[in-house]
Amino acid sequence: MPSAQDHRDRKEAARLLLAAAIAILLLIVIGGAGLYFIAGLGASDPFSAGLGLKGAALVSFGVSFVIIIIMAIVSGGDAIFGELPFTIAGFLIFFVIFWLMIAWIF
């Protein structure tokens, strides 16, 4: 007869399996998008002007926000309340690095 601990373990295993499946699906989608743009199908002119600082700032904000949220969720929520100054500093560092790299590369 299964105990309460067995039910909790099964729920946790199911959540981990779901998270792993979503992560793998996300990697496949991102990899497919990368191959699409590397193959040149997504851009008609490889020597076009590019994004610029304003466009790169918008993309960088989105990427940084998603990464910080994922890190906060993976850490069990501790990064949201207990380490808020470090979370904000990490967001700003991610933002600046992604902003300048996106503007420089694209």
C-alpha cells in the first residue's frame, strides 16, 4: 500500500518530467529558430543596418527578464524575497551585457 511519501515523490517526479520535457521542447524550438536564421532564410539582406541600440535594449530587457525569472523559479523562490538586491543587480548586469552584445552583433 503506497504511503503519503510515495504520492509526494510521484508528484515531484511528474513535475520534474514535465519541466524537463518543456526545457527540451524549448531548446528544440530555439535551435530550429537559430538554424532558420543561420541558413539565411529569415533575413533577405545579411548586410542590412541591424537593430541599433534602441531595438537591442528592448530585446535585451525581454531576455534578461526571462532569465532572471527562470533563475528565481529554479532557486525555489528564494531569489525573489531573500536576495532581492542581488537579483536586481544580476538583472542589470544581464541587461547591459545582452544590450551591448546584441547591438554589436546584430
